[in-house]
Amino acid sequence: MLKFEEWLNAQQSRQDLIGDLARTLGKQSGAESVSRRKPDEHKNWADIVIKTARPDHVAVFNEAWQEFLLAREATKESLA
């Protein structure tokens, strides 16, 4: 299953706000504490964006997340 980190890394060459977000977060350490609870990928990434990115990146993250969900769904359908 496609993960947001993989999708976001692939967006780094984009010349738009999502590409800027991908480059900014790509410079950050990917090491986050691992919980025993089932991970909530959206919440984990939202927390990372809030902690490390510029305030205007929050809205960009929301847009990127929607694009990611569409890409993940398309990936699922192509595997079916």
C-alpha cells in the first residue's frame, strides 16, 4: 500500500506549493517515535507539519493529503 512519505518524496520536483512542502519535509529527520497503537498516518504527518513546517504549509499539507488519497486509491485499483 502506498505510504504518504513515499508519495511526498516523489513530489519534490514539483514547482508548486506541494513540491515546496515535499522539499521542506524531506530535509527533516524521518525518525518519529513509534507507538504500539495502530498508527494514524494522517495525524502523524499533521503533527510533523505543525512542528517543522511554515504555518502556511498546513493548508498545503491538507491539499497534498487529498492528492495522496486519490493516488493511493488509484494504486489499489490497479492492483485489483
